[in-house]
Amino acid sequence: MPSLTTPALQRPSTSAALAQPSVLALIPHALAVLWLGLMAGFFGTYSANVNLAMLQMDGATYATVQSAFNQNVRHALFFSLFFGPPVWCALALLAAWREHRAAWWRVLGLVGVAYVLGIVFFTQQVNLPLNYATEAWDPKALPADWAQVRDQWSAANLWRALLSLAAFAASLATLVWRCATHRAGAVPPSIR
């Protein structure tokens, strides 16, 4: 028996209703991944190279060089890179609000929150006080615990390097997941 409904009145299937995101909608997501990757590279390079070189310096040289690094990293480009990841994550989530039940969407939201708490807030609470202490040192009359402060700063930066690497990997996975889900025309898995 022929169907009484016309094709125009039939409800579209879920996979057909799930449109491929436009390139424009993917831009904030891709920029979140890029910014997270840049920060992972920054913190990772510092931990794997600069911190190791600093271990070989005497106290006066360490105090001078670390203070110079701390003072010279305070500029608009660094601030835009440092504070950019959660902004790009938020913009990506807003641009894809219709997909807020998708698991990739929620994971990207967790990445943004993890960056704010584990990088931005952690830096404010741990690294910046150590920076200010180092900048206040007189290289000719270092405090007795200067090496301990150096080691604390290095450990704190290693934490930032590892967390930012994990955030970058997770954000990249969400972008691949998002595109693969749409390309396959499947209903994105959701977290309930």
C-alpha cells in the first residue's frame, strides 16, 4: 500500500538533520586547539629546555636570568596566547550550542574549565608569587632558600606543561571527534 504522507511532510531522519558544521562554525574550535597547542609548546619547551639549563647556573645568574624572563614575558602577545584558550573554547561552544548534548561539546567545555583552573588560577596562586619573590632578590645577596624556590618554580611549570599538553590533546580529539561524527552522518554520542 502506498504511503499517505508526502516526502515534504515526512520527518527527516536524525542523521539527515545533523548537518555538517560550516567552516565558519569550526574556526573557534580550531583556534581553541591551536592556542592550547601553542601554550603546551611554550610550557613544554620551557620545562624541557630552559628549566634544565637554569639548573646549571649559579644563584646570581639564575636570579638575573629568571627575573629577566619573568619581566619580558609580560606583553600583549603572550597575554593573548595565555588567556586565549578558554575564550576560544567558550566561543566554540557557543557557536555549536545546538550540539550541547554531544560528548565532544562537553569534553571541550571541561578542557576550557581545566585550563582556567589548572593553568590560569594555578599560575596566579603558585608561579606569580614565586616570580615576584625571584624578582625581589639581590643577585649579590641571595636568600638561603633560592635553590628551593627555583625547584618549586620548575615543578610548578612542569605541572602547567603536562596539563596544557593534556588539554591540547583533548581539544584536538574533540575537533576530530566532532568532524568525524558529522562526516559519518551519525548521531553524536551524548552524555546524560
